[in-house]
Amino acid sequence: MPKRSWRRLGSAQPESLVICERLESAPLLLDGIWEGELEDVLLKDLAFAWGSRFRPGR
């Protein structure tokens, strides 16, 4: 799959609201679950677009 920004790939999906909620309420849990499931860049792009202070993968 070619690299695509989460803004184009996932921001229009209803699931993105749940992911954004978890970025705010349980970011470490989300980061741990995300690891190995999907590309890390997708979560990083969504966190940036959402304006989250949490930086996944750190």
C-alpha cells in the first residue's frame, strides 16, 4: 500500500472519532495496542491533525 496521510485515509471514517477520543483519554493504552496492528505513521498523522499533545511512538 502506498504511503497515504491519515487525513485522507482515515479522517472520514467513523472510527477516527473513537481513536481521537482515546488520544485524549488513554493515549498510552492506544499507542501500545496500535503497535504492530497498523502503520505507526497513521496514528502519528492523526494525532498531529487532531492537535494532540501526545506523540505516539515515543
